Amino acid sequence: MLGVNVLPHTPEALKEVIDANQLNWRNFADDGSIAKRWNSPATPSFYIIDHQGIIRHKWIGHPGEKTIESALEKLLRKVASDK
């Protein structure tokens, strides 16, 4: 999991948010360049990227934990069966 934060946080302020919310994944403070490159029209946006770097799912807005978990489980099953 990876967080790209487009809110106007400095890296130091973002670290405080990460620590306060006990986020255990890598997060970046984006100056807009990542969102532009990924053509992300809104926040939050969620992407699932497979082990080959291919975007398999993209949601604008929060799709819900069950939707994300289901998509991840399906992708993990596919990767395991391809081995």
C-alpha cells in the first residue's frame, strides 16, 4: 500500500498525521506532480497495481473496505495460480 497525499502538507506535517493515525505504509507529500502524472481527478483516489506494475483497479472516492479487500483477494489468488 502506498499513500500519495495531495493536501497541502509539508513532509514534516504529513509525518505528524501518519504518526497520529498509526499509518504503517509508505506515504508521500505530493506537490501535484504525482496526481498530474497519474491523471488523478479527485481525492481520494484508490488504485490497485499488480506485481507487474499494471493498474488493475481505480476508484475515485472511497469504494469501501469490502470492495478493496475483495479486489485484492481476487488479484492475490490470480497471482498465486499463475506461479
